[in-house]
Amino acid sequence: MDKIVVTEGVTSGSGLSTEGRETRQGIFLVITGNGKGKTTSGIGCALRALGHGFRVAVIQFMKGRMHGELLVLRERLGVDVYQFGRNAFVDSKNPDPRDVALARQGLDKAWEIVRGSQYDVLILDEINVVADFGLVPPAEVMELVRAKPRWMDIIATGRSAPEAFVDLADTVSEVREVKHHYRKGIESRAGMEF
């Protein structure tokens, strides 16, 4: 097995970070756009953090089915994954009260995680859509981000990120659709969409 090289004291031979929470500056990362891969990009950040020994939590909004990447995080890597959604379409103009209640529960869980200060990375999957649809107030999500511990990274995914999220974010990535297999009539399938 290859040994990991120590670079300026950031990693040890085990690959775990030696940088303490007291010196680490967390960021707010927004991953948005109309292209495929926003959640997967957030999960990639989780994998990178796990590789450095960080504790990661994922809160997934608006999705009621356990997608493959979350199964790996939860079942094989021991990441705490929480889902607050139904396996149903959410009408942005007239959301079902159950969807509003689930979004509220998810945001309450996010507050619990931020206040508990046990995690290094918190992924809020589809929170951009939840805020855009008005299921939770965007201002409260921004309050949550401002209340995070100094070391914590918060990653917000989903299309249509509110402009206020973009303004508050330290980093914003936009995933843009160039082509999509749906347009060729190829349906969603395990291993690609879920």
C-alpha cells in the first residue's frame, strides 16, 4: 500500500487531517444549475471529507427513495443520512401540506446538527429547490448558515438556488445541461439517476 505524503502538516501518514477545528475555516458551498450531477457533486465533497477523517451528515429534502450514493454513504461508510421527502412530485405552485411539513422537519434536523457541533460537513441536498418553492423560508436557511460553527462546511444542492444563497456563499458552482439522455427517450435507471 502506498504511503500518503505529508504536505505542510495537513495530512498524516494515515490520510487523516491533522488540522484542528479551532483553525479550520468552514465554507458555504452552493451547487446549482439545470444540469445533472448536483447531488453527486455534493456526495463527492462528502467522500473527500471522509477521506480526511471528518464527520459528515446528509439531509436530503424532497426525495423519498434512497439513491445509490446515499446507500453507500449510510450502509458502507457509516454516514448519518436523513431523508425528508416523499416519492412524489412536489407542485411548486400548490405544494402538498405533507411536503411542507417534511421540509420543516428537515430544516429542524439541520438546526439540531448545527447546534450540536458534532459534524464537520453538512450536506443539504435539494435545499435550493425547497427554498425556491417556498417550502421553508430562504431567510431561515441563511440564518442557519450564519449560525454554523466556524469549522463546519455546509453544502447546498439543487437547481434554482435563491439569489440570496448565491450572494452569501463562499463558493458557487453551476452545473449546466449541454445534453441529456432523456431527450433521446432513455428513461431514468438505477446507477445513473438513483
